[in-house]
Amino acid sequence: MLVLKSLIRLIDERATKPLSISIQNCHVLENKTLLPFLHADLIYLDLSDCPKINQESIEIIQKNCQRLKVLKLNGCTKLTAIQDN
């Protein structure tokens, strides 16, 4: 959790947000800690093997990442289906 909090702080302090983010195999990443990484210009997001990612996470990503082109969710076991709105 310490590393994740440090990354959140780093992202918050940057004037320019990264266009590509990969957070894999993170067992503490949940909706509250995911939100600081999301922004309108994000184009690539890999959350593979993050077991706390769920349907609400997808809705948060959809709302905050309008330009997202690639979303990887391999091994996110709480997801059973993703609905296209």
C-alpha cells in the first residue's frame, strides 16, 4: 500500500498526467485508490490481475477516461461481463 500511496502522490504533484498507466497484480488497488490515476487524456490502462477491480471500477473508468483506447483487465476476477453503454 505504501508504494501505491507514493505513486498517487507523484501523480497528484505532476502538472502533466501520464497517457499510459500500468498497475498489475496490485491486491490493494480499489476504486478509491484507482481514481487519482484516471483523467480525460488517458489512452492506455492496464489493471491486469487486480482482484478488487469490479463493475463499479469500470463505470468510474468510463466516466473519467473519455479518450481511453486500451483497457486491459486480464485476471480481474470480480468482473464477469462488461456492458457496452
